[in-house]
Amino acid sequence: MPESFPLGRELPPAATAAVAIVRRLVAAGHQALLAGGCVRDLLLGQTPEDYDVATDAPPERVSELFRPTRQVGAQFGVVLVRKRGRWIEVATFRADGPYLDGRRPVHITLSDAEHDARRRDFTVNGMFLDPLARQVIDYVGGRADLEARVIRAIGDPVARFEEDYLRLLRAVRFSARLDFPIEAQTLAAIRTHAPKLARVAPERVREELERMFVAPSRQAAWRLLVACGLSPYLWPQAGWDAARIDRIDTLLGRLPAVAPFELVLSILLADRTPAEIERIARDLTLSNEQRERTAWLVRHQSDLDDPAAVSRAALKRLMAHPAFDALRLLATARYADFADGETRRATLTERVLSIPPDAIQPPPLITGDDLLARAVPAGPVYREILDELYTRQLDEQVRTRQEALALLEGMLKERGL
């Protein structure tokens, strides 16, 4: 028999949509419960990110009872239901057949709440909540492990990880986020299975890393990735020597609670060449924006180390980039390496504030049309002249079009044009 106990707190307003789905399913003669991480977070007094529903109603029945729905995983009993402006995942209780690819069962069998709980990953994620009766239903010892503050695989940890190797990363994420140590047998199974992480689809790895590294617990996650032997398998040819591991740890520990994923990636890839970064971006299936921002942060990682020495034009060019705020966070983290780090931070802040927004990337005073009007032959000289003129404009050495035209005349004469 499962352990059953009252919730002991009110459900947040964000649970309303999921509770409405439960109520409708129950009224239609089905069992329906809130499931997984939302139950864990409610018991911890935290605000869940989302709410999932588990039910004995098969997918086709869910689709009959609700509109609109999305068939995102009907073959595994999962349907998305739109309710009160939210998409809620509604999954049919199931028992899984054998796993042959380290990701999906060969087949599933529609089942009951107990079997559904026992096929999940970790005990703290395996509880259900009946929101109508306000009762928590625990088949897997999740309550005890929450009280003990431990991450433990449900049943045999070897079997749980062989079912889905992504659970190796999920264990790290939950351990870091909740500040729960990983139970000894579960930890041993992670270390044994660490090389199997290389078999997981890259986009799934990237999604887990993104969740892991945007969280304030990113430093703890990095330490666990290293301690569990997972770091060499995050992507092909991943790996860091002891000095780089320590440097990454140091910088991650200096970041504020809120920091973008691309910034964390740039810290991990700080010693990689542009070609390597491009390959890793492809391996992780980064978006074009993520790839470009990560590469830019690596390329400019030390540009603000001495903020007093950066020219006004160079600073404006950095400020014009969408990832400049992330670069400032990185600079602040690096300033802790210097005895006068606080002075450097204050200098950078003062210089950034001294530049009005409309002065960061002003329209150029001189364009290629001006060179064409002077019959300047096409070639690299166009870029050379325009870059130099725009740099002087950004440095505020040239402030008007008349001054820029006069300077252009001089530059053309110097080149015999």
C-alpha cells in the first residue's frame, strides 16, 4: 500500500488549470492526479515551474474530453491539453517495456498509478497528489527521501539509468538544484554509466545543460559533473585538465544568480579555438544566436580586463553587441583576480554610463556612396577607409559630416586617390 498523507499547504494559483483538468477527468469517471516535480516542489514549500497530470484515461479519451489538445507523445500516453491559457501535459498511467536504445521503451502498457510511479526516475519525483482530496500518494518512498534530503533512483539504479541515459544528467541537476546529495548506490551507478552519456541525442544533452547552468546552482552542478565522471562526455572531445576545471569552478562561483546559458558555455569553452567552438555548437545543436553569442564572448573574454585602457570606439563596439551585458558579468567575475578589482568594476560602470544610448551605434557620417561619388576604385580600400572613419566617429574625434568629409579628403590624398 502507498503512503498517503495530507499536503499541508494551499495550492498556488498557477495550479488552477491542472486542477481543472483533474476535476473534469474525475467527473468523467477516471482517476487523475498531479504528478512528478510539482508534487516534490509543493512538499518542499517551493513554487513549481509547471504542473503535470497523470490519469488512467487513455490518450484518445483525453482528446475526447478536452479541446484543444496536441498529440505530442500519444504513443507513450502523453497529450497536451490547453486550459486557461496553459498547455498542461496529461499522461496516461503506464508500465514500460524493455529499453534497447537508452532512451525509449520498445513498447508501453497502460497501467495504474503504482506501476507508473515505479517506472519514473528518482523517488523525490515519483509521488502523486490528489488535489481534490488534498492527499499525497507515495509508492516509492519519496517523502522519506525528501525528509532525508537525498536523490535516490527508484528501484535498481542500474536499471533506471539503462532505461534512459539522460537520467545521469538529471540526477546531477536535481542534486545541485535541491542541494541534496546523491545516494551512494545511485552515485556508483552514475559513475559506472558515465560513458553512456555519449549515446544521448545532443539536443537532449543541451536542454539539460541549459536548465542546469541557468540556475543559481550552476557551480554545484559543474562540481558534480566532474565528480561523477560525466564532464568528458557532454559532447564529443569534451574534457578539461585540472587547472581548467578549477578555473571554470572559480568563475561559475562568481556569477550572479541570473546569468545566461551562453555566458556559462563561454566559460567552459574559454580555451577553445573558433573552429572548435563552431564544432561544439553543432554537436550541441545550439541555435544560431546561441552559437554566435558564445563565440563572441570567448573572443572578447579579456577585452574589459583593463577598462581604463579600452578606447571609446572599442567600448562602443562591444556595447553594441547583444551579449554585452553577459560580457560585463564575465568581466566582473574576472576582476576578482586583481587586487584592484573593485576599482576596475567601478571604472567600467562609469565609462558605460558615460555613453548615451544613441551614441553607441550612430549612423556613419561617411558611407560607400561618398567613395563612389569620388570615383574611388572598388576594392579593399573601401573597407579600410570606412572602418577608420567610423572608428574616429565613435571616438568622437569627428562629430559632423563636414569634419568627416574633410578627413576623407586627406585620407584619399594620402593614398593617391
